[in-house]
Amino acid sequence: MEIGIDKIGFYTPEVFIDMEKLAEARGVEPAKYTIGIGQEKMAVAPLSQDAVSMAANAALEVLDDEDKEAIDFVLLGTESGVDHSKSGAVWVHHLAGIQKYARSVELKQACYSATAAITMAMGHISLHPDRKVLVLGTDIAKYGLNTGGEPTQGAGAVAIVLSANPRILALDADSVSMSEDISDFWRPLHSDYALVDGKFSNQAYLNFLTDVWGEYKQRTHRDLSDFEALCFHVPYTKMGKKALKALTEQASEEDTARLMGYYEPSISYNKAVGNIYTGSLYLSLLSLLEQGPELPENARIGLFSYGSGAVGEFFSGKVKPGYKSHMMKEAHESLLSNRRELTIEEYEAILQQSLPKDGTDVALDFEETSTGSVVLKGVQDNIRQYGIK
Ligand code: HMG
């Protein structure tokens, strides 16, 4: 029985900044951000869009009544959780209107957790082939103003419906993962901003990639010639290029040309959004499937997931014939093109806003700041108030 991705949706807030303008404001050569980092635009989350509302918006884009009846497991991966106890998945389960006999759980391991959720979903569906699982990767990447990580921020969510006999990507069950306790990137409980050892994080990412890829090759006896395209976790698009270069260093000209040929379509959405942590790999996959040419029937795609701290995984799947007709290309293009550009002053003000930390009630001005159908309307008696706009 094949198990894999049956649907994939995406949401990003309605406002962004232009990376050349951010570079000018920081006194940096614009080419450093657009070429050196590889980002054109960066999504910014107003207070009325948090990890829960973004995930709910991504889910609502793809779920139909049949999905809402068949889903009995909601797994939400995030490192931007909004409560120490209650999982964001419970809110999304409710906001998306999923039938009540379902499990709802939140998972955490930096940018990696949505991949763990996918593995769990595959196990669940193999035991219950008539059920579906909703996996969400949702995050707001924040390093703070005037920091080294500032040009690699972003915000957004990806929603994936996994099922038996999927219509988009049938996943192979022979992935290879690895864990190692390192301090390349983390966010202490007291901080709204992530801390990072930038250069070390890049190196750690590449070390994990080459290590799990080497082990994957040994275990599966596959090599680059078995892959039509590769997708990576994309904290910024230049990192995707570094990853591709690392894997193709000793590859044949033919393999290198083919794999490099898919790089631009696979980073098109990431370039316009920035890092969305848990969803970044899946945003790249979405970008490849929607913005790339139709892949040959049963073409295999390799995927590398990395979450600082750190866990990495290399896995793969084969595209299903006719997958293009199940993508939502026009909707995603208009989501990105209908956003409003913020001035750098507006962005700086939004980035420094946070909800009261002393439990004070707050009502948010969501009409002004959000086009998403689900918004965080405020906090009352320490309880977050979500609503459909
Ligand atoms: P930096 O020190 O500002 O930048 O940090 P740099 O000096 O290394 O320059 C970046 C690139 O721009 C270099 O290219 C320069 O040559 C180039 P590279 O050597 O890398 O190929 N450059 C220019 N190019 C064209 N024209 C110019 C120009 N000037 C310079 N004029 C860094 C960059 C990414 C380290 C920083 O932004 C950062 O710390 N970001 C956050 C950490 C990060 O994203 N790490 C990625 C790997 S870890 C990961 O992916 C996990 C993560 O997603 C978190 C999670 O798991 O939850 C982050």
C-alpha cells in the first residue's frame, strides 16, 4: 500500500518587506541579501497571526468535508508554540472543523518536527488505511533587529494531508535520520528571539546532510542518478544551493545538470517568504511541484530535513501521475502577490510587538492587519481568542 502526501496547502501573512530596502536600512550592500543570502522578500507576522492561526489558515485551504471526517490525527510541528501545556493542534482541530474522535498533538525539534510528524502519520495510516492525518508545520522566525540572522527571518505555515493511495507524492519507508546534541541554534524559554551561532549552524546543517545521505545511500543502494530532483530545508535560499553543491560535488555532469535545473523552481516560494522553520522543506517541495515543469511519472524526489540542536533526516518519495492537477498554484501565486509591502519603520514596529506577558487582556486590531480567514482576535482571561474573520 502506498502512503504519502494527498494534499498540501500553504499560508503566509499579508505583509512583507523588500530585502534590498532592509539592506539599505542596515547599511549593507543589497546584493549580500539578494545574492549572498538569496532572499528577495521576507514575510512578517502581525500580532493577529500566530503559529495557530497560520496553521489553521493553511489547513482550511486544503480540507474538504471528506477530509474532515477521515482525519483522526492532527500533528502540529512548531517552535513558535503559544502555550506551555495546550497543543496548537487542538485549536487547529477545532478551527478547521475536524470530526471530534481525533488525537491532536504538538511536536517540537526546531525545524525538524513536521518531518517526525510525517513519519508518525505513515505509521498510523499503515495500521488504519481508511484514516487520514493532518500534519502542520507553522512558525515565525525571529532573530531581532540588527542581528546577523535578521535577513533570514520569515513567517508561514504548511498543511499536509497524508493518506493511503496519495495523489501527490508516495513516500518511501526507508528514510535515515540522525540526532546529535549541539548548540548551533536555540531559543531559551525567556526569549522571543532565537539565538544562533550562524557559521556553525551552516556547517552543522551540511555535516548532517552529508552524513545522513551517505548512510541512506549505503542502506538503500540508491545514488543521485535515482533522483529526478532534490529538496532541502531552506532557512535562506543560498543554504539550499550550498546543500545541492555539497551533494553533487562528485556527481556526473548529467546528474548535476538535472538536479541543478530544479533548484530555481524549488526555492521560488522560499525566496519570497523567508524561513518558516518547520514548514520550510515542505514549502520548497510545494514550490518545486507548482513552479517546476511536470516531473516524469513516478520520478523520485529526495528530501532533506534539518532542525538545529540537532536532528536531520534524508527521505524520499515518488510523484504520482497527474499530481499537477491537485496543486493550488494560482491560489499560492495570488497569496504571495496580493501582500502589502511594509516600510522598514512599520516592520521594525511590528517585529518588536508582543502580547502582554502579565496576563492583561488585549483586543487586537486584526481588521487592519490581516487578510487570513482565521485570526487571533486577542487574549481574554489568559485565553487566546481565535476567530474566523
Ligand atoms: P553573515 O555573517 O551576515 O553573512 O551571516 P556572511 O558574511 O557569511 O555572508 C553571507 C553570504 O553573502 C556569503 O556567501 C558572502 O560571500 C555573501 P557564502 O560564503 O555563504 O556563499 N556576500 C555577498 N554576495 C554578493 N554580494 C555581496 C555580498 N556580501 C556578502 N555584496 C548567516 C549569514 C546565514 C550565518 C546569518 O544570516 C545567520 O546566522 N542566519 C541564521 C542561521 C541560519 O539560517 N542557519 C542556517 C543553517 S541552520 C538551520 O537551517 C536551522 C534553522 O532553520 C533553525 C531551526 O532548525 O529551527 C536556522
